[in-house]
Amino acid sequence: MGVFLLRRAASSLSVLAMSVVLVFLSIRILPGDPVLAKLGAATEVTPEALVALREEAGLNRPLLVQLFSWIGDAFRGDLGVSYFSQFPVTQLVSERIPVTLEVTFFIIFIAVILALILAPLSTLKPGSIVDRVIGYSTSIGLSVPGFVIGIVLILIFSLTLQWLPSRGFIPISENLVENLKLMILPAVTGGLTATPYLVRYLRASMLEVKQSPFVRTAEGKGLSNVRVLFRHILPNSLVPTLTMLGLIVGYTLSGVVVIEYMYGLPGIGSLAIESAFKRDYAVIQGVALTIISFFILTTFVFDILCGIVDPRLRLAKGQKSEV
Amino acid sequence: MTSALVVKGLSLSVPSANGRVTVIDDLTFDIPAGRRVGLVGESGSGKSLTAYSLMRLIKEPVRIEKGEIFLDGQEILGMDIKKFRHLRGNDISMIYQDPMSALNPIMRIGAQIIESIQLHSDLNRAQARKAAIELLASVGIPEPDRRIDSYPFEMSGGMLQRVVIAIALSGEPKVLIADEATTALDVTTQARVLTLIDKLAAERGLSVLLITHDLGVAAQFSDELMVMYAGKLVERGSVNQIFSNAVHPYTKALLNSHCDYTTDVNKPINSIAGQPPRPDNRPTGCVFSPRCAHVQPECREKVPQIEMVHDRLTACFRAGELLELGAVNK
Amino acid sequence: MKFKWRYSFSGFLILLILGICLAAPILAPYDPNAIAVADAFSGPTAKNWMGADDLGRDSFSRILYGGRITILIAMAATLIALLIGTTWGLIAGVRRGWVDEFLMRTADATMAIPQILFALVCVSAVGASIISLPIVVGILLSPTTARMARSAVVTELSSDYVTAAIASGTKRSKLILSEVMPNIAPQLLVQLSINAAAAVMLEATLSFIGLGIQPPNASWGTLMLQGYAKIWNTYWFVFFPALAVTITILAFNAYGERIRVTMDSRRSSV
């Protein structure tokens, strides 16, 4: 088990390293000058002043030096300073992370619950009306952009029925009920965006598992269809789906950015968007690093979960099972 | 002696390019209580489908068109499926072909046995676990209290098959179906598993339906043999009768083509000319007629019914004469 | 190899959408930017089929022109993704060894970056325009194509007919062009379709949050952004572009699915 963990960790870290470098390089290489952006078009800038400012921001150093210096700082917890607000990036990010975490958690929660209901329903009687309705719904669900789902939900629940608020955020520490009320629409929006992928994948996996001989053995014992589905088919379908779930989390994190913006949630997603408008590279970099790290951490965790669910995966290549 | 199992007029169909075609045709047989009956035939003859029908494990696209099956006097095909599930695995159970794939790979073997035990009894978890350990011991698994928590991939084929047998015996079965139970095992393990089944069946007074394409295995284990060809039962008799003087041309040809270590390696292997017909391509009249050495015009027109000819059941118009011929030639 | 998918409904739908949008200048009844305050806020009427926005501009015309922009960007992005991705995957699949490792790790790393985030980063640096968006989106979508191209090439190259061809002296480069490419073409087409759907979705999302096409130009996403601000009384500002986007994405996805299903059934029947 230990070796398994180490291997997975090494793999994740290498991917993390590469993505971070990619983000960093993209910002530096792409045309567009952060310093000019900071100054704004209105100011008249002498060439000397420009050079001086760039010097100050450290943008004249060779690329690699910039990269390593940033990474070094990042390790010490210093992600730089926002070009605009002068607040340390780390502070900005850590202030807003709890919101993102809360929303992401609820989104995944809803998506998983929905998938665990819909996929088995579909598989119980393949080809039935239930199965086909679920099938068409997932097709449509995949094709609707997340924000459109959000718009529809707001239209129905906020504007027409007036049941739920459509914007804003109140910390849990202040008021739990209001906080949850404000979380419902964003979480459902995100959940509905992610569910179709999950349901599709889980359903395909379950249908495949259904053909296996051991399912027949289970039925041969006299077990009911439902028990066979949940005790034998579903667990065996989870392994490939868990990997997919890791990816889904990635997509969700992507979608969270838009959802936070739409619903006025002060998380790191909306921070990223605001900074993008302002071309505040320091912040964008810091947010990107945080989000990517979370994503890779989640895929890592799901890989481990796979190992727990399916003991066969814990064996390394060439390692024999004890007899 | 009542029959543990009676099958009447069982017919199964599958879809084909031209609509549904029959794969098992009007199958009728019975298995008396405590008897061992072997069912032999080539691949595609319908042996496994017969087995699944007995457990009502037939799934689309295969369909049971008609027939009745009586388990200990109760008709089970027409029964409510929920009611039947109480019998399945309990009064009638099955041992499967490939033990490696017949067990849930991510569930400990103990849990799989306990699941079955608790389904058919009122035992609580602890009691069921004890019973499972005893069961594992009775099927010959060493250190059952340790093995009970193993995963299938940690055990060999022979051991796994014993686990499958254990599961099959976790209820109070009266009929045990062994569907090619030893085909996936090597010869020595085969022998051991067969001995085990033999012992357990004798201990519990079970009837056994042993399905195999291996005549040697069938002969060794069974009291009686049934021969199937292209979905029809063509002959039935005691092992002695069949091996000393088979009547049906197909049975004879089958016995003739049998090889073992006593066969002369210098002579070519006797095989039966031709191929078994596909379900959608069955000949009119006797289904074996295209390959039969004793075929007559009548055979191609009418379908021979299985009937008692002297001392055994066979489906052949020329059964009487062939029997005489066979007795003379001995 | 003539597949039946040429005549599928989704394929037809795609062509229809493409045709209508690209022909916007001909089909649109009004100039999309023509302000007519008198008609402002009107719902769907005979004069304005899909209503008019807050400045009286005809929604239908704006949707047609908006579609033109969205489709153009999506098509360009898809092509760029195809070109980059296929080359990427081909090189990796043919070269193997550490080149393969490195290229595929890079692909993984790119895929590890959540899409919107990556787009955000790039767009904030370069600005959003009709040129920059397809490039950014195209680069974003290329790793999946690369992975698919690589595995397809690897599979093909290990098949018997290739081994036979190499044994009889055919040059590898010629092989790839004449034999391997046609065989992986259907899979590439599936990828193309799926990428097109993703491109439309990405562009719409980016424009909706304001980092895409800027006013006065309007893609479907931008229209929805403008409509969202006025959603309280006039839902149809958002409704029609949303419908258009959804149908387009649905058509592309369905088409890709259709091809994939046809391919699978062909393979299993062989």
C-alpha cells in the first residue's frame, strides 16, 4: 500500500510541476505588458519610467530566473503582491478559499448523489422508458452550458417563484441558514452541469459489469435484482468511475469560476475573473497555482480511493499476489 | 422414488436474421432423487442453456417459449419470480464453469459465502461466519478461518472452484447442477473436484446434473447419461448401457471419436463428418440425418421422438435394428 | 468508405446552422447594430421575430450575426486544435521513447489546468478578439486530440498490415500518410465534432463573463451577457441565444456520437 501511495504521489507531483510551469510561461510569453496594464492607458509614461517600473516588478530578469524565484517564494508561502491592490496574493487567496471550497463541496455532493440515483435506475432495466428518458436528459444536459442552467434556475426560483436569493454570500459564522440558502442555486447549477458526465460514465460501466459471469453467480444465489445491483454491480463499476470523478472535479473547478461570478460568491474563482479584467498577473498566477494544486490533489485522492475499493490495484507491476 | 427434477417439453428460442429460431426443442427428462445424471454433447448442443433454464437465469435475447419444470413437485417456470428466488440457490443450485470469473473480484470469498448463507437462513453475522468456515472446511480448503478473508485473486483455480461449490451448498439444495464444472481446471485438480462433488452429493443425498463435453468425466461420475445434439435429447441410458452398446448413431460416433492415453497414436482420429447445424439452419426430419451413417429416406422427413426401445430411451427410427446389430457385434 | 452518417439528422442540423449563420448578411432582415428606440423592449412580433433589445436592435438579426461570429471562432478553434493535436499525437506516436513520454506528460499537464482558468489567463494577457480567441481555445482543446491521435497511431502502427508494409520496404513517412491517416480519419472526425461542441461552449462562456467578444460586436455569449442584465422583465433577450447555443452544441455532440457508434458497430461486426 505504501509503495502504491508513493508512486501515485510522484506522478501527481510531476504533473503539478508541469502545469504550473505552463501557466507561468503562458503569462510571460504572451504579448501584453502587465506594467502598462497597471498604469492604464491614461497615464503618459516615459520610456525610462517604464524600464524602471519593469525593473521594480522584476520583469527584466531572464525567464528562468523569474520562474525559479517565483517558485521559491511560493514555497515560502509568498505568492507575490497584487499589482493593483498591493495586498499579498496569499492573503487574498486564503481569504476567499473557504467560499470556493464550500461551493465545490456542495456541487460534487449533489452531482454524486444524483449520479448514484440515476445510473442504477437506468441500469436496472436497460432500454426501458426510465432508461431512455435519463439517456436523453444526459445528452441535453451535456450540451447546455453551465451558466445557461444557472440562468434558467434563477429565472424559475429567484424571479418567478421568489423562493431563493440569486446573488451574494453570507459567511457561515454569521448566519448558517442564510449561507445555505445562498448556496443552493450555485450548488445545483454546478451539480447539474457535472451530473450528465458522471451518469453516462457510471451507466456504461455498470452495463459492462452486468455482463460479467460473477453477476450470474450472484443471481444464482437467489439475490434480488436490487441487491445484485448495489452489492455486486455498482462496487465493480466504481473503480473506473472514480478515476472519471477525479476529472469531473477538474471540470467542476473550471465551472466554479463562472458560477462564483454569476452568483456573486467571493471565492477564488471570481477573484480570478476580476484579476483577469484588471490584468493583475500576480494574482492570476497565485490563483492558478492554488486551483491546479487542488485539482491534482483531488485526482490523487481519488486514485487512492480506487486502490481501497479494488485491492487488485494495490499490486505493483510484477508483484505477485500471496497464495 | 420420486423425481427431484422433471422437465417437460422445454423449448428455447433465439433471434436470428429470419425471426426467432428454436435452440432447444421440446426437451423432456427427469432426474430421480439421489441420482447422478450426466448430460453430454458438443458445444452448441444446448447443454448450458438447459442448465440456465433450470435456474431461470435465461436472459434476453434467449427466451423460454414453452415447457414446464418441476422441482420436487413444484412447477417453477410459471412461478412468481420473487417466490422462485427463495428456491434459487437454496433448493436448486449451480456450480459454474470458470471459477476465476464466477466470483466477485473485489469481495472477500467469505463475504460471498456468508451472503448466500444469510439469504437462506436466519443466522446472524457471527453464526453465518462460523457456518461459512465449516463449509469451507467441508469442501477441503485448508486453514479455512484464515482463507475466509481472502480475495479471489489470491487463490488458485482449484481452490476457487471449491468456494463456488461451497456457495452452491450454502442452502439445502436437492438438485445440484454442475455446468462444465471441471472444464477450466487441470486434470489432477479435475479429479479432486469431481471426487469432492461425489462425496458431498452422497453425504447430502443430492441429485446431480453433471454437464460436460468430456465423456470420460461423464462416465466416471454419473449413474446415467443423457446425450444432446442440436438442442434435442437423442439418447439416455445407464453408463454401462451407453458405453457397451450405444444405440443412437450420434452417441456411437461420439464414443468412437473419444481419445485417451490408450488410443493408438498412429491411427487418424475418428471424427464425425460435417458440422452441427446452426439454430437457424436445422434440417427437416431427424436433426442428425445429414451426418448419420445409417440414414434412410424416412429420417429426412419425420422427426423421431424419444422413446423406450428395449432397455433405453433413444430418438431414432432404426433404434431397434441398431440395438440388435450392436449386441451381435460384441 | 461511405458511412451512413452523411445522412444523419444531426449532420443535417449542423449544416443548417452553419449555413444560416454564415449567410447572416444575406438573411438578416435588419442591420444588427441599427438602433431603433421606438421598438425597444418589444417581445417577439411580426416586425421583430425574436423581439428587440433595449436599444431597439432586432434580436433576430443580432442572433444571426452573433451566430456567425460564434461559429467562425468555433470552427477556427477546432481546426487549430485538430492541426496542433494531430501533429502532437503523431509525433509522439511515431517517435515513441522519451519524446513520447515528454509530449504526453505535457498533454496531461495541459489537461490538468481547468479550461476556463487557462482561457482566463491567456485572454487576460492577450486580450480577446476574433483572432486570439480561436487560438487560445484551439490550444486548450488540442491535448485531447493529441492523446487520441497518439493512441490511434500506435495501434495502427502495431497492426499486421503495417508490419508487412515495412517488411516489404515501404518508407514509414509514406506509410503514415497513405495508410495510417485514412484509417484514423473517422476517429479524428469524432474528435473534430466533440471539439467543435466544446469550442462553442467555451466561447459562449468566455463572452458571457465578459472576457470574450466585446460590444458592439456580439457573439451569442455576449448577447446573453447583455440579456442577463435585463433578465427581470425581458427573458427573451437571453432565451433565444441560449437556445441557439444549446442546439448547436447538441448537434455537434450528437453527430460525434453517431459517428462513434457507427464505427463501433462496424468494428464489432467484423
